[in-house]
Amino acid sequence: MPNNIKIAITGGIGSGKSVASDILKKKGYVVFDLDKIYSDLLKDRNFVEKICRITGTLPKIVDGEITIDRIEISKKAYIDKTILSSLNNFTHPAIISEFLKRAEKIDGLVFCEVPLLFEGGYRDMFDFVFVIKRSVEERISSVVKRDGKTTEQIQDIIKNQFDYANLIPDEHTIIIENDSDIDVFSEKLNFALKQILQ
């Protein structure tokens, strides 16, 4: 077995990716958080300035440090989808690249929660993929409670995401159904881990 095996955890909104990540952390595995990596990158002045140029916004100073104006960027990206696209085209590869750099320093299995794995074309950067699947009704119910979004808003998000329903598993893509309680879900993750380690 190679010294370093990278595994992406993905799935649609509300499928249970974060729950899977938490279970794996409790089992002692390293699980990277792309949001945390992004926050770390925002401590780099050059990275911040590049985002400001792309979005046509001014940086902010918070606690003496230069950072982005998230509210202003969100407004501009909402109005102009080309800004959003340019922003994603810069930040997403940078975040994945930083993850890969950090992951290479770790022996054994290394996990990373990647919501837009297939949409971003990052599948081939990972040795295995754990796809978390859950019924649409349960996903909507979960996100309504978690984020306070309306059912219609969540349905719109689901419509624009990768269609996991037609995804065909293979020796490197393992589908894990999140359709019971957390103990059963944990056992399914154990079974998926055995498939990788066999």
C-alpha cells in the first residue's frame, strides 16, 4: 500500500458529509477542511490582493491584518456571475493545491471534504472517493434546520449540483448511503474503509 492515500468525501447539500468527517476524525484519521484552508490562505497578502483585483473590491483591515470584504464580494458576485466564475476559477484550484501540499506530508489515509469534487473536475486528484447519499427529503429537512433556508432555495441548490443519483460506483468510488442512525452510518464507513485497506 502506498504511504499516502487521499480520499475525498463528497455528496450533495445536506447529505451528511460533515457527519462522515466527524466520525472519521473520532476514529483517529486526518480530515482536512477546505474552508479552514481557505481561511489560512486569506492570511497571505498576495492571495487577498489577487481576490480584490478579480472582484473589483477593496481589501479590509481587521485586527491590523489585510483581508477581503466578504459582504462586498458576495454582493458583486450575486449581481455579476462572471465575477463569481473568475473568483471560483482562482480560489478553488489554489485551495485544492494547498490541500495536496499538506496531505503529502501525512502517512496513511488522508481525508478531505470536497463539496464540488465532480463539478470542479478534481476527481482524479484523489485515490478514492466516498460519496455520501441521502434521500432528497431528508437532505432538505436537514438544511432547513441547519441553515434556515427555505425548501425552494435548497431545491434550487440541488438542481444546480452534480446528479449523484446516476453516479455509478467503481473500485475507486464508494457510495455510502446515509439512511439510518449515526451508529449504522459509522458501520457503513467502517465497511468502506475495509474496502480501501484490503
